[in-house]
Amino acid sequence: MRRRARLFPGRLPGQPISARRIRERLRDPGITRASRVSALDELLRDIPAPVLADLIGCNPAFAAERASGLATDWATYAALRPRIPTARG
């Protein structure tokens, strides 16, 4: 929670801004729910769900379920795949 308080400070010191207030601030310049969901989907395609969940402070189960629905999972990340030695001849 402390990370969120630093990233999205509320009126009271050390307290994060409320979700309702963030939605209002995003809606004013025209950032809709659909655009927020689209941005989350793009991030889930680039960042493993548990890492993204920790970064943005959302529920890891939600992020994993969303990533699964997008057909992205840990198996798609090249850095995690075992290297297969090639025969040189």
C-alpha cells in the first residue's frame, strides 16, 4: 500500500487517492474505461502478470486471469524458455 500512496497521493499525507477520485481525474481528459482496459491488456502482453500486478497494485489472480484470457502466460516469455543446444558440425 505504501507504494501506491507514493505514486497516487491523496489529500492526507501517506494516504493513497481513492479509486473513485482516480476515475474522475481520468474521465475529465477523456480517458475511458475501455481505453484503460486496452492499456492493461497491452501491458499484460509485454509484462508477466505477477510482475505487472505488483507494479500497479492490482490483485495477482485478476492479472493472471486476464492474461490467460489474452492467451499470454509465462510460457510465451523467451527469457524463461530453456535453451536448446545446437549441434555444430
